[in-house]
Amino acid sequence: MTDEIHDVVIVGGASAAISAAIYAVRSGMDTLLVADEFGGQIENTDVVENYLGFKSITGPEIAERFREHLNEYDVQQETGSMVTDISKEEDLFRVETEDGEVYRAHSTIVCTGGSRRRLDIPGEEEFRNRGVVYCAVCDGPLYQDEEVLVVGAGYAGTEAAVYLSDIAETVHMMDTGSEMSGEAITINQVKDAENVDFIKEARIQEIYGDETVNGVKYRQDGEMKDLEVTGVFVEIGTVPNSDLTDLPEKNDSGYIQVNPQMETAVDGLYCAGDVNDLGPQQLSVSSGQGTQAALNAADYVKEKKAED
Ligand SMILES: Cc1cc2nc3c(=O)[nH]c(=O)nc-3n(C[C@H](O)[C@H](O)[C@H](O)COP(=O)(O)OP(=O)(O)OC[C@H]3O[C@@H](n4cnc5c(N)ncnc54)[C@H](O)[C@@H]3O)c2cc1C
């Protein structure tokens, strides 16, 4: 641990964290950003068409633009290591990484986003990366002209189905509900695609195969059914990456609770983006929340230093 005390440590490497870092440094704060890696969820997305200023841009490209913008500023960056603990000692935050590095700061902004939710059924772990996929854009092209299944018909599931419909022979999309949810424009694209078939009110039970996936068993109308597919794309939402700290209050699903100022119940601890309980989980929202958190953190640090 060094003697250095930062004004703010920001944890995360995607839209919420990068926006927070830019606003923090422009507010005159000594700013350190700690991330395991840059990019975040948007890097695994096909096309973004709803972020102001870009009519259409790929996920990896917009992530790269965010990073280039960050690099215009004097923000210290530590990458390649997960933050494993955030605590508070004598009015200073202590941010610790898996490599044993410890950073201290007057304030901290948690922007750790979300990770893909797992199905938690037999075969999921066994066939992971051998037919069970969590990123349609990354691995979809491997399933050229094959029969694939997208599990989930929400925001991510419908986007994956549209993307895969240009690659796979047939895209089966399964959901426990009877309707698709997500953006209306994407739902219409699914409906227009001739090779997407929606299996409603069905619950996947098992993934089977030998070397790779051969199919799934699912329950529908009280009956066990079988579907032969070579790829299972799991798109059933996200879980918050909030395990790194027990300091703030969390809701029952693990999302960090904040007020509209992005303040947690702990003085000087802020939280922005998909890891908090506000939503909606979108780039524009997470970057806006990053801005809000940084500006409030800057006020907090100025007042704190004036009192010290
Ligand atoms: C399939 C899909 C399609 C989407 N399409 C769109 C779209 O078209 N338009 C749109 O606006 N939004 C879209 N979204 C939503 C958008 O991606 C998210 O709202 C946005 O990425 C949230 O940003 P974030 O910074 O809060 O978190 P994330 O993007 O989740 O990033 C979290 C960051 O924190 C880092 N991190 C996590 N834990 C730790 C730790 N312990 N220590 C250090 N670093 C850590 C991660 O490496 C990452 O850099 C999509 C999401 C998905 C899943």
C-alpha cells in the first residue's frame, strides 16, 4: 500500500466508470480508475443504434471510442486485476485487488456492471464453450447454417435471435413467458425473420450431447420435449457484479441501492450503472449516472477536505 490518497477511486472499465472518470478529473479530482478489463457488456453486442450521436456502431467500436476519450485525460488507470474488497477505515476508502494492491481514497464510485445470468441446469457447465454460449456476437459465427437455441426472449434474447438469424439455419427462441419483451424495433425484426421460431411457455431442463451439444430437453404444457440443436445461447438477463463490497445496502437481487444522486447509504460511496438498483440498463443511463456520481463525489471531497 502506498501513502498516496486519491480523491476518488472508480471501479470498472465501461460506460459508467469512464464517464465518471472523465467528469471526476475535469472537476479537478485526483482520479484513479481500477478495472479488471475495459469494454464491459457492450463489447459483446452486435450493433448499437440507440446511443446519441451514433446512428449505428458496433459494440466493440463504441467501447473503443469510450476508451480513446478517457485516454485524452490525466486519469490514472490500473487494469488487469479484479477489485475484491472495498472497505472504509478512518474516513478513507480502502480498495483492494486480487493481486493484493491496496488503494486509498476520500471517495469511491462502484461501476462494476453485470454478468450473464446462468441457467443452473444439468449440462450447462459440462458443455460450456462446447455448444453452450453466453455471447452471441463472439461465438455466433461458429454456428453457420446450424440449428441453434436462444434461451430467453427479453432484451438480450431478441437481439441475439436477430443477430443469429443471419447465420444459423434455424433459430429457436425459448421463454417461460408467452410474449417477447425488449425493444419494439427488435421484436418486429424477430417476427419478420423467417427462420426464427418462438417456443413459448417452455422451460429448459437439461442440455445433452457427447463431445459437444446435441440438444436440449424442455418442459412445455406439462410434457417433457426434446429439441436437437448444436448451440445453446443463454440470454436470460444479468446479475449484478456487487460481491466486491458489503459496505452498501443491496436489494434482494444483489443490486446496490442508491438514491437519484447515485449516493449509497455510506458517506462518500457512490454507485453508477447496471450494478445499481435504478436502471434502465442502457449505455446512456449508465454514462449519465457515472456523470452524476462523479459530480456529487467532487462536491463531497471538496467539503471533506475543507473540514479536515
Ligand atoms: C446483449 C446486450 C445488448 C445490449 N445492447 C445495448 C444497446 O444496443 N444499447 C444500449 O444503450 N445498451 C445496450 N446494452 C446494455 C449496456 O451494455 C449496459 O447498460 C452497459 O454496458 C452498462 O455499463 P456499466 O458501465 O454499468 O457496466 P458493464 O458494461 O457491465 O461494465 C462493467 C465493468 O466493470 C468491470 N468490473 C466488473 N467487476 C469488477 C471488479 N470486481 N473489479 C474491477 N473491475 C470490475 C468490468 O470488467 C467492466 O469493465 C446491452 C446489453 C447486453 C447484455
